[in-house]
Amino acid sequence: MESSSSALSRLSNLQRHLHPQHSNSKIQQGLVKLSPEVAEALSTGHPVVALESTIISHGMPYPKNLETAKEVEAIVRENGAVPATVAILDGVPCVGLSMGELERLATLGTKAQKTARRDIAHVVANRGNGATTVSATMFFASMVGIHVFVTGGIGGVHRHGEQTMDISSDLTELGRTPVAVISAGVKSILDIPRTLEYLETQGVCVAAYNTNEFPAFFTERSGCKVHCRVDTPDDCARLIDANLKLKLGTGTLIAVPIPKEHSASGGLIESAIQIALREARDKNITGNAETPFLLAKVNELTGGASLASNIALVKNNALVGAKIAVALAQLKE
Ligand code: PSU
Ligand code: MN
């Protein structure tokens, strides 16, 4: 079997051969593999949108996950940006996946390892297949110079997080990695007010798109006000640009409410969440297994209504995110 150092040096040579002009040393060292399309876009300043992969492996069932992943990439392209789905395949962090790689990840499903920041090193060391969460995706996006990242929902402070300390590393990543994350807010499986408090502590600018209120993923409203409102992709681009120019070092969270016509009934979702939370407690499901468990349970209890809403909001985020990436690239011209 090929040793990992020779695999890395082979990759490194390949990268040098493919992208001699690229100045990012981590790419040149072969620590991360860019798809040819993403490499080309980054080297010419063309807009790029990063996409995560836990949503594919753990967030949705097969084959809807694959279908959605392909549609989301298509929406990003139709709106003028290059999609860069991030995942670790056979121990190699990849930014930009081929159709075959996307299919592989979707069929692996939960056999792929859910990979947050803390998991990156051991997935790479064991040459595993890792589906990156928001924290790990931000890390790799930032490493290669991608400023805009689209997902569905981010992790947050879990309910009773003040006792369990279960606080997603997505929030600390937002505190230390300068990438703008476009999401539909935070699911009400989490404690939304505490999630916003935690983001404030981390120094993260939370902006709501076309509203003054932070959205609650399946529904447009959470009852929590935000301190920053943005109304257009240009507004978002200026915000991101200011953050980058000042080298604040923090991420930006842009919360886009689910389109009205796709929002689920708040009452239906809330009762499903209550049942799912009780079941998670009874079965003692904790740690990084909790979010995927709750997502699947809520989907089952709502007879697929939550999955349909989830897919619709991710596509909408892809549309908005691509426009933001385009506006940001224009600002830099
Ligand atoms: N929320 C969703 N769908 C998801 C996730 C969260 O609505 O797929 C995934 C994302 O990858 C997110 C991760 O980064 O779960 C957070 O997991 P945890 O709570 O274990 O930090
Ligand atoms: Mn957790």
C-alpha cells in the first residue's frame, strides 16, 4: 500500500502541475485538493460558493440528498458562481467534488464520518471519508480563499446547553474564521436565544436578510431580533468586504428566512421537536449524534414535510449565496 507521505507528495506534484500560478502554500503542499473548476475560479477571481457535506450524508436520506446536492450546485452555477462542495475522501480534503465523488458521498450516507473541526486530523490520518459540518467546511473554505459558504442551518447551543455544555463548534468557528455563512437561521431543536448570545460573545456579526428577526429554519420567525439587517446581495457583499478588509478574523452569519410558500407549520414542527427531544433523552442520544437523530426524527414525525421545507430553503440559500458571491467579486474588481 502506498505510504501516506508518498500519496501526499504525489498529490502535491499533481497540484503544482495543474495550478502552477496558485500562491496558496497549503494547496501547493498537497494538503488539500481543489477540483480543476474551483482552482481555475480561485485563480481568476471568479465567484465561488462553498457547500458543506454533512447535510448530504447525515442531513437527508438517499436519494433525496444526492438530488438536492446536484440541484444546489446547479443553482449556484445558474447564478454566476462556481460551487465548491467540501468533503474528505480517502483522507484527502477536497474542495470541489466531481459528480462521481458527490454520488459516492451521498451513497455512503452516515457511513461517512461526520467531521467537525475536531475530527479533521483523525479522518485525514486514518484516510477516512469525512462529511464536513459547518465548522470544518469553513476551515477549508478559508484555507483556500473562499469567502462565501451556503448551507441550510448551522449548529448552535442545544436546549439545556447551559447544563450539558453541548454547544456546536460551528459557533466557535464563526468566531475565528473569516467566512460568511448563508443559512436559514437555526432550528428550534436548539436554544435560539442562547445561540445568538453565544455568537455575540464570539464577536460574530449576525445579519438577517430582508427582516429584522432571526429566522428559525423551518419557519420565518424566531421572536429574536438581530442588530444588523441586510436587504440586497450588495448589502451583504459590503458587509463581508468590510469584515475582510478590517481583518476582524471573525465569520459573518447571514440568516435568510425560508420563503413563505415553503415554511412549515410552526405548531406541527414544534410538537414534532418536543417528541424528538424526549426520545433523544430517553435513548440517551447525546454529542454529535444528537443533531442527525433529531433531524431524522422530526422528518419522520412530520411525514416528510420538514424534509421538503429543508430542501426548499437550502435551494433558496444557494440562490442568495451565489448572488452575494457575485456581488463580492464585483466589489473586488
Ligand atoms: N442543522 C441542519 N442540518 C444539518 C446540520 C445542522 O438543519 O445537516 C449539520 C451541519 O453540518 C452542522 C452540524 O454544521 O449539523 C452541526 O452538528 P453539531 O450540532 O453536532 O455541532
Ligand atoms: Mn454537539
